[in-house]
Amino acid sequence: MSTTSNPYRGFRYPAEIINQAVWLYHYFSLSLREVELILAARGIVVSYETIREWSLRFGRTYANSLKRRRPRPGDKWFLDEVFVRIRGKLHYLWRAVDQQGNVLDVLVQSRRNKTAAKRFFRKLLKGLYYVPRVIVTDKLGSYRAAKREILPGIEHRQSRYLNNRCEVSHQPTRRRECHMRRFKSVRQAQQFLATHTRIHNHFQLRRHRLTASEHRAARDHAFVAWRDATGTALIG
């Protein structure tokens, strides 16, 4: 968030309530009405339509701020694509994660051919400003064809099973897609998933690999970074 101005100026509710609502909506599989109910239980009366506006106005800003603050991702990329139905038409959600499970980027496209794979590679490289040591994909031929042009010389491993890390990363999206009764448009899907993925991934702490004290410390650090990214740490 910008330190030169207050992005929450003019809003009826304080920044802490706004970012709490956005966090609840994007991290948990909750509907807007369910977030409204949770806030109401805490004595905060706000409509679900207002929460929707907050999510649209601030969600992407929060996500981009978290992206700028993250450590440099790993050098081993796992890529995968799954189908999503938008108004009855088949589309594909392309996703890339590193060896730590950190989501690098997502892109919704109507095809999964060579052109679509090249577009996703370019989006990844533009956002990360470095090339990986190795990429891991399934056996879709589009990856191999695009890789030859965009990432020549980079090791490419293709296997049905080596790509499980990225396939597992799709699960939160599947839950949200079902809860939202599918997406209404490509633009809405891309906008929501770019925000949801970044916020959800920020709080995915790989608890099974941490001791209880390590997990509490990592969780505290995640919330400190969240407050910094949302600008609430700077607002007294």
C-alpha cells in the first residue's frame, strides 16, 4: 500500500474492518453473505454488497502488495492447467508454483494449445524477471512446443506424476468455484483468482513441516506482512 496517502480516506469503516472482511472472503471458502454474518456476530453491521465492493477495490491491491513483498521464488517451476466452465463454455486455468508450493501466477484462457502456453510463459517471465533452472509439466505437447521457443536450454521434465505439487495447488480454487456456483465471465474469473490465489497462498504455511513453535512464529510473521501490505500498520 502507498505510504504517501491514506487509501481508506472517506470510508465509513476503519481499515482494520475492511481488510478483515477481504481476508475472510479470500482465505476461507466463505460467501459474501457468510462474511457479513461473521462480522455481524462481532457487532459490525455491514452489507454483503459493501463487502463485495471492498473485495473488488482493495483485494487486487492487497494481492499485488503481497507479491512485491514475497521472497524470490524458487528455480524449479511446476506448471499445470485445469478446466473451468464459464457460462457453460470450457476454459482453462493455467497455474505455476515453485518447489516450495508458492504460487507464481495464474492465467485463464480459452485454449490450451501452443499459443496459450507461450502466453502463459511470457506472463510468468514478465512478472518474475528471471528464468527457472527446470520446469516440470504433464505430457501436454503445448508445453514442449512453447518451451522450445520461450525457454530454450532450460531442463524440461514431463511426467504424469511429477506434477502433483501444482495439481494439489488447484484444490482451493476448485472449492471456491463450487461455492461461487462457477464464474460468470473470463474477466471476473481472472480478477478473482489473481487476488484469491495470492492472499490464500500467503497464509499457507506448510504446517506439517513445522513444529508448533515454528508454526506460530510463521503465522505471526504472515500477519505482520499482511498488515504491512494492507497499510493498516501505518494507520493509527
